[in-house]
Amino acid sequence: MKKILITGGAGFIGSHVVRRFVNSYPQYEIVNLDKLTYAGNLANLTDIESKPNYRFLKADITDAAEINELFQREQFDAVIHLAAESHVDRSIADPTAFVMTNVIGTVNLLNAAREYWKGNYDSKRFYHVSTDEVYGALGETGMFTETTAYDPHSPYSASKASSDHFVRAYHDTYGLDVVISNCSNNYGSHHFPEKLIPLAINNIKNNRPVPVYGKGENVRDWLWVVDHARAIDVIFHQAKTGETYNIGGHNEWKNIDLIQLLCKIMDKKLGREAGTSAKLITFVTDRAGHDLRYAIDSTKLQEKLNWVPSLQFEEGLEKTVDWYLENEKWLSDVTSGNYQAYYETQYHGR
Ligand code: NAD
Ligand code: TYD
């Protein structure tokens, strides 16, 4: 049986990846390693936590000794690495945790893989999940391809770019089997409500102002998280060693247009008069160094591996709103920090 370590599996995207692998591959043993930071929430995985091919391990990837001991003990066949500090605004406020987890944490995992997979690199795989933000900002036109030069601007994207370089270096220098994917902005269920879409849903629901940075002119390319997880599955199984794939939905939206659409959906779902939610839109001071536009060219993934997004954005956004409205307890727990207690009661000592 193949034993796969998924890091960051209690987070937003990681939980969707864990769910997909646990449900689709009963022949794999899936080990979810997560530190359970403010963004890690085991309540994201209640539907699969009792499956026989799933296990959770609380650990911190910045702790090299702990990671080495784990690799020695567990004999993983592959790693799918998602654990990260992921929020640009937090990285602007304090970059250090981003260097520690995203750079040092990734290098700790690479070192353990290099050491404990020695002699078997051909049968092992290190899959590094990254972001399109490493490519920097686009102007009004153009798209990021796999050969676009790295030009990160925020501390978050600088830390992810650095980790991508280390992953490639371990392939080029030591021959480790690595694969990297760089994805555009994700949306969907279980998204921590500090990021634009879940934050706006939560604020509209509670009649609080919806902060739009600057003039709302910045453009992001949105992909349904379930489609990202499916792309990771396809790339993990089919990419050649050392390859990079861009993942994106060809779905660019100006922030202000997206928020206007979300307001319309929320009015409909909450039975409010049209235009009510849009009154909550509040333009606030722009983010420092705010990248103007991201857009992903995922032609390589579509042509080589036959992956295409499955869901139209309007439909996906409506589905996402439904999920948040149906999961009030999840939302109130994450906004109050209560989910930390879940680990203590459900998992401690397991
Ligand atoms: P998230 O913040 O929701 O989840 C991150 C997870 O990592 C959390 O469960 C957290 O507890 C865990 N973690 C953090 N530090 C850790 C540490 N030191 N040791 C162990 N676990 C730790 O993030 P996300 O949005 O799900 O992103 C997952 C990955 O995908 C990240 O690598 C991110 O860079 C990448 N990515 C995200 C997006 C996006 O739109 N969110 C787009 C492209 C790529
Ligand atoms: P975010 O969800 O933080 O993702 P990223 O910075 O990784 O793209 O932000 C998405 C876009 O929305 C980005 O252009 C910043 C903007 N934004 C707001 O206008 N208001 C907000 O409250 C947040 C969190 C983001």
C-alpha cells in the first residue's frame, strides 16, 4: 500500500485534497500532518476522519528533528506539501512566520525526503503546492505561463518563490523526484474568513462593512477549490519528474465586480431587497504593494493531462454561499477560535 504524507491537510485546500485522496484511493494510506495554526481546523474533515485509510498527526514542519523522526518511523512513499502560512496581509504585518514555515519548513521536509528516500528516489515523489503569486503582477494584458520569470512582491509570495526554488534545487542537485504546481486564487467551502470571498460572505451575513482595498480594480483569477484538488490528483499521478504545471480557471474578475455579484447572490439567498448588501461595500486603504492582476495560462495542464475546470464561477459562488449559510456553526467556531478546542476533545493523544 502506498503511504502518502499530506501536509497542511487541515487547512482550506489541504482538506479538499485529503478528502479527494481518502475517498478516491482506498488503497492508499493518507497521513495528514498539520500544526493546527489558526487556519488549521479538523472540523474540515469530519466526513472522512473515521475512514480506515486516514490518519491525523499533529506536528510542526519547522521542527526538523520531529520531521526526521517521522520520516524514519513512517516510511512515506510520497509527500504532497500544502502546509504554509497563506495570507498576504498577515505576511505584510509580520513576515517571519512565513519564512519559518514556508521556507524552512519546506527545506526540513526536503531534507528528510533526501535522507530517508536515498537509493529509492525513482519510486518516491515530492509534490510541492505553490501559487501563481510567485510570478508577480501582470498589467492589463498577458498571462502567467510555466516559463514566466519569478518576480514576487509580497513577503508571502517571496517565501513561496523561495520554497519553489529549493524544491527545484533538490531535484537538480540530488535527483529527488519533485513536481510543482502554481495555482491561481481558490474559492469554495472551508475557506478561512480572512480571505476576500469568505470574509465578504461573513460580513454581509452579519451586516458588517465589506472592505474593498483601493478602488477594487485589482484582478484575480478564481478557481473552485475542488477543481484544484482534482488537478493536484492528476498532476501527482501523471506529471514527469521535475515538471511544473500552472493551474487556473481562466476566470478573471475585478474585485469590485466580484463583490457586486456576491452582494446580489447574498440578497437573493437572505431574502433581502435587491441592493441591500451592496450598501455594505466600503472602500478602504489599499494593501501595500498590492499586485494589480493575476491570470493563469493553464494550457499545458489542459493539453498534456486533459484537465479542465468543471464549474462555472457564478454557479460555484452560489454553491459557496449556500455552504457558508448552511454551516453557521463552522463559521462561528472559526471566527471565535473555538475549533482549537475540537482538537483537544477529539484528537488529543490519538
Ligand atoms: P490555509 O492557510 O487554509 O492552510 C494552511 C494549513 O497549513 C493549515 O491547516 C495550517 O494549520 C497548516 N500549517 C501552517 N503552518 C504549519 C506548520 N509550521 N507545520 C504544519 N502545518 C502548518 O492555506 P490554503 O489556502 O489551504 O493553502 C494551502 C497551500 O496552497 C499553501 O501552500 C498555499 O501557498 C497554496 N495556494 C493557496 C492558494 C489559495 O487561493 N488559497 C492558491 C494557490 C496556492
Ligand atoms: P485575498 O483573498 O487576500 O487573496 P490574495 O491576496 O492571495 O490574492 O485577496 C484577494 C483580493 O481581494 C486581493 O486583490 C486583495 C483584495 N481584498 C480586498 O479588497 N478586501 C479584503 O478584505 C481582502 C481580504 C482582500
